[in-house]
Amino acid sequence: MKQVWIDCDPGHDDALTLLTAIAHPAELSILGISTIGGNQTLEKVTRNAQNVLAFVNADIPLIKGEPGPLTKPLNTAPEAHGDSGMDGPFFQGSNYPLVAENFLQYMYEKMKAAPEKVTIVGLGPLTNIALLLKAFPEIQEKIDCISLMGGGLTHGNITPLAEFNIYVDPEAAQIVFQSGIPIVMAGLDVTETAEITVEEIQSLRKKGKVSNLAYELLNFYNQSGRQFGFVNSPIHDLCALAYLLQPEMFRGEPQAVQVITDDGLARGLTFADKRRNSTLSKNTLVLEAVNRTAFVELLVQALEKLDDLQ
Ligand code: RIB
Ligand code: CA
């Protein structure tokens, strides 16, 4: 049983990742979920998280984090996720409760009180996680690993060189990568191959209440992905969680990963120092490949589990 904290910016792939996590209570004890401005504004991504958690009658603490990055204004991604940040499904609107406390203090207390070391799952810009490490350096002793979707060693998506989550807050990302905490990096090199096909998306339709929600999410996300040249849909964020549940479906390599924080074309670029005489710690397991069939099967089975509980 892993004690996990999930930080997210729902976002279609964030939502599918939350559902998959909730479907694995025997493997994951979710201490809490925090939201971060990213795909859309903090208000919108928080409302999206509330809608997803209410949809499956979850009982998990949900708390709003930072509205935006450490040093620059937030640039959202409406072109990818729509004006709501999670266009496609219609939600009745939920009053899923929000924890009304200082989010850093709350995250710290929950992790400090956890019976075992905690795994943080980062699905959006890394602002909240960086602030936690800066505000409470001693919490590092309670963190087993940070499994994050972000970056890439060969290309970007929001720019030719930078991936969106890192690009939104490179300063925060550098704090996290340089913390010395073991990191699992699900970057674009692997996440863009972790895709669900159009046929697999269609097979979710009207299969069950939660499977159909996934269909509605993915149907929008698939259409939206066409503008970026995708035919099938990469479920980026789910890679960071799937590794925790079934690491054997991935192949990866320990690397010393750094982030470019300068302004200019390379801002947000993540790179590995592969020099033979590098003295940097190879604390980041960079995921390079995934068994796509097993990856999709993990999602499908999670949705079926949740369907059976409705
Ligand atoms: O680049 C992909 C990442 O950006 C994913 O986390 C997606 O949700 C968006 O936030
Ligand atoms: Ca995300």
C-alpha cells in the first residue's frame, strides 16, 4: 500500500489518472489531492477536480493550491483542454467539499502524519511541490519518490523544446529535480507513445457510467489532439501513476536531469547530463518506453471497477 498525494490541473488526462488512482484502494492510500493552475485557471481546474471526485462519490481531501507559477503569469492551455479545462462531459455541478486551510500547511501535516513514506504524484506544473519543499525542507525525509508527468529529453510540445508542465514553471521544476528526492519522470518521450486508439475510445461508450465519462472526456480530447497532429490520444498524466501500479510495463534509465530557466527559446527545456565524468546525482528515472496494451488495459480495468461500484 503506497501513501500518495496527487497534485493536478484537470485536464482530461489528469481526470483519467484520478479515476485510475481511486480504482486502486488496495494499492494506493490517497492522502489528499491538490490543484494547481495550469491547463486552466485554478478556479476551473479545481471545479473540474470536484466534478470528477463527486461523480464517483469519492471521499478524499481536496485542496486548492497555487493559482500560478513562481515567477511569471500563468499561460493556460484552452486550445488543448477547452475553455472549462475539461470540455466534453456535462456535469450537474457539485458541491464536493474543499479543505479550507493553508494548502502548504495541510500538505505538510498530512504527509508528516502518514504511517509510511509518501509518494507524490505530480500531474501539472510543479509549483505546489516546489513550495512545499522550500517551506518545509524536513518533509523531504517523508517523501519516498516524486512520480511526475513532465519534460522530455528529445522534444517539447508547448514549444519545440519544452513540455507544458515544465514550461509553465521551470523554476519550480528545477527546485524539484535538484532536491535529491528520487524522481520518476514520465516525459513526452514515453507519454506520447502511451496512447489510446480511436477504436479503444469508442469501446468505452455507454459501457457503464464511469466508462462513458471516460469516453466523453477522451472523445473531446481526441478531437482536440488532431490540431497537434495526433490521431490517437496520448494519456500523458496516467504514465506517472501507472508506473507506481505496474512499473514492469515501462522501461527507463536513471539520469541527472536539469531544467533551463533562462528566458528565451530554451526556457523549460529538460536535459540529462550524460557526461562520463558528471558528478551530478542520477536521481531521476527517465521513462523511455511503455507496453501500450498493458497501459490501456490498466485504464479500462480501472473504469470497469468503478462502473461496478456505481
Ligand atoms: O504536456 C502534457 C501535460 O500538460 C499534461 O499534464 C496535461 O494535463 C497538461 O497539463
Ligand atoms: Ca495535467
